[in-house]
Amino acid sequence: MFSPWGFGHADGKQGCFPNPQAGCLRYDGNNFMTSNTNDGVKLQDDGETLRILGVRELSATNANSLRDLARAALAETQRNIEIDLSLTAQVDSCGLGTLIALHKTALARNGALRLLNPTPSVQQILELTRMHRLFEIVEK
């Protein structure tokens, strides 16, 4: 039986599952983790929400693969995307483009993109570009 993400197995099987958009995905029984340029990124299924954790950078080096990874991981029942930015040191224009693309993906599902705990430097970029008006920003 395949997982709701379309890769790996939902039967708790651990291992590495190939994914064309994201490279190799490791499943630890609870989370999928990437082993490509988004190393350390974890995806969590939280009902109607896909939560993305461990994003250290959102730039030209990893923005497209993170976008593709998130889109591939979205289950049919998931409407919302949450990205924890508490570890994110840098966001560039490619990273902002990925946030906009994921915002549009969530809107198409009648959901929302939420940015959790952005670091001060990321918050500054969001404010300078006025994107803090577009995205829901949550400080926990």
C-alpha cells in the first residue's frame, strides 16, 4: 500500500524511497526526510496540514526542490501548508518565489500557507518585500 503522498509505504516500513522531485526520501515511521539539497527537511502530516520543518535556507540552491517536495507530499485531503522558519538563516528571491507558489497551491485547495516563527532576518525580508501582508505569519 502506498502512502498518501504517492511515495513510500504507509505500512510503517522504514527506508529510502526514490522520488523524482525530491531525490531520496527517508521514512522514520513518522516523518519523511530528504537526502538531497534540502537535507534535514522533515515533512509531517497533521490532518489537513502538511508541516515542513528544518528549513535552514530558502534560496536558489534549494527553493525549486523544496517546492516540488511539498507539492509531491501533499495528500488529497490536505489544504494547508505550514513552514517552520525558526532555523532559516536566509531567503532570497527564489525562496520568495517558492513561498508564493506554495501559497497559490494552498489557495487552490481552499487552504492557507502559514509561516511559523520566522527568524529576524527572514521577517525583515518579508516586511521589506511586503509579503508579510500576503502570508499568515504565526509566532509560537
